[in-house]
Amino acid sequence: MDELSAEAWWQRGSCLKSLGQWEDSLKSFDKALKVEPTKVGPCLSKGHLLAELGRFDEAISTFDLALQIAPDSDSALTCAYPGLIFAVGSFAEQVLQGSSSRSFSIL
């Protein structure tokens, strides 16, 4: 399956996400990015899944990567920023509710 295109890995990841196979989905998104590191779609999909799973630090890093890959892309801008807002807001909510032992600072 290593010969698959980045698009095929991305679609596989999306299908696995729909089936609730989160870790396999993330691995497929990573494979898509390995095949084509400048393809922003799998990066955005991975970021959204990580945020949905409550893995906010990873989600934020992934959305940041998407914006680095394609800073002028409409899809990167319209998908990454809402994802970032969700991830940061959800993480802050956890901290405020005392469910996280991590500290953070706002610059």
C-alpha cells in the first residue's frame, strides 16, 4: 500500500475516521503527508481529528503546520483557523475547569 498517492492515503484516512478507527486514520493522514509533504488537506483533516480526540497540543501543532505548508491557501486559512480556535478554546476550558495539570501562558 506504500505506492498509494497522497490523495489515496488521505481518502483512506477519512474513511477510517468515519468508521471510528482514529489511530489508523491518523496513520493514513501521516502517510499522505509523507508521500506529498506539501498537500495541506491531510494535514487539516489530521488537525481536526486530533482536536476532536482532545489532543489539543498536537492539533494546534498540526494546524500550524498546515498554515506553514500553504499560508496563502484559502482552504488552509478557512479550515485551520476555526480548528485552532476550537482546539485552543477547548484546551483553555479544560484548564479552567481544573481537568488539566498543564499550565500555559497567553502571549
